[in-house]
Amino acid sequence: MSRVKKIIRLVLFAICIVYIVGFFYKNRDTLNLVFNLDLTAIFSIVALTVLYYPVQACLLRVILEKCSGSKLPFFGWFKIFILSTFLNMVLSQAGNVYRGLRLKSDYNISYTRYISSYISFAWMDLWINLIIATTIIVLLKPDLQIGPLVAWKILLAAIIVVIAVPILIEILWRKIKFSHLRLSWIHSKTSEVLIVAVNNIKDIAYLAKIILINIVVLICITGLFHFCFLVLGISLNIPTLVIFHALSKIGGYINITPGNLGIQELAYGFLGTQMGIGMAQSVLVSAFMRLAATTVLILLGITLGGISLLRNRKIYTKT
């Protein structure tokens, strides 16, 4: 099954790349946009990308401390965060193994609590960002549309699904009992993960802190989209930038091809087409953001010891 999944992902990746290459071959004149880049905008893209990583690390640190009850020194955690993200980029999922092992050995955070933190982070990160995005659109441009559909209504539907599904699963999971010892153990661990994720939202002070950091993350990412489009001579309003931010968040948790390469580009291209911006421009923006993130991450990863980590990669790729 694992091999079949890999083959399907590679086929989808190949289809996406062939489609994108074919599109730009037929529309070769659009590539002229790349030769008229604004240097100030490029500098701003790099600066915001550099800023994004410590802010994102801060967000995940708050959630880890809440879920585990352990205190994490920022620099120690930031190093683990960068190196695990760097390792994930080079070797799929190896970074997640590295992060779990380091958190257990350095800060005595169990694997169950680490998984609880990650699920809680993914869940809260997604619905909070969608709520912020929806609020901005309703306040600034409630008539904004994605093709024939009203943008805030699409986001509202997504919010309901994202919030409701884990809560319903947690309620259902509590009612299920297993007599088989192995199944009972899996059930108890899964229940612990779900309960921690759902119960955390009852802490108002904690929730407020997460929302504030997410607002900073939103500013970073919408700023990145702003300058990436500006590089191509396109100036977008805030609600439209927020829609791209929402798509980037959703795409971050639906991994179809490695790094969603090809899928992300097509998703941005489709959204750009539906909003009258243009497919070519939106695909190029995806490429700019991917290039900036990869470059900054490689530099940070190498600086913090990523080369040594790759030399000992067998430790984190056994699973």
C-alpha cells in the first residue's frame, strides 16, 4: 500500500509539472515578467521569510509547552525546529522523527504529548487563521468573490468543517471501548491526543496568546504575497492577499505530492484565474515563495548544524 501511494504521488507530481511546463510553453511571453523584478520587493520577500521562521517557532513552542507542561528555552527549541524542518525538506518525515527524539531526550516530552502538540497546533493554526481571514474579508470587502462564489462564505464553510470534525471524533472516540489489549492501548493513546487538542481551547488566556501570534504570522505571509505579486508589477488589496494566505494554510496540511510541489502551483494558479489576477502570475508567485523559503531554510539549517545531521540521517530514517 505504501508503494502504491508513492507511485500515485509521483504520477500526480509528474502530471502537475507537465501541465505547468506546457502552460508556460504556450504562454512564453508571460515569462518576460521575471526579467523586470523590483529589487526592493525581493529584499522585502527575503526579510519577511527570515522573520517568519522564529514567529512560527514561537507559536509551536507555546502549544508544546501547553500540551506537555514542560518549559522550552527559545533558542534550544528554535534550533530543533529549524533542523527538523530542514531535515523534512531533504528527507520526507525524517525531521518529524528527529524532533520527537530530541524533545524526548532534551526536555522529557513523551511521544504522545509531542503528537498531541502537533495535532493541536495544526488544528488551531488552521481554524484560527481561517477565522481571522474571514473577519478581515467581511470587514473590508464582503462582496469579494472567488469565481461565482462569495469568498467569506467559502471560508465560513471551511471553518465549520475544521472545528467540528475533531470535536465530533473526540466525542465519538470516548464512547468506544475495546476489549483487545493492543486495540485498547491504541484507543487510549489516540483519545489522549484528541482530548488534549480539544480541551486546550477552553483556556482563554492561552487561546488569546495563540490568536495574537497567528495575527503576526498572517501579517508575515500576506506581506510575502504582497511583495511577490509586487515583484510582477501587481498590487493586490488586503482581502485578496488574505484569500491566498488562507489557501496556503489549507494546502500546508493537505500534502499530496512531496512538498505539494506542482499541486501548490496549480492551486495558486487556479485561485489567481478565478480572481482575475492570472494563472501565470500566481504560479510565479508560488515559485518565488518556495524559492525564498527553501533558500532561507537551507542557510539557517546549515548554520545550525544541518550538515552534521544529514551525515547521521540513518538514525532518523529507520522508520
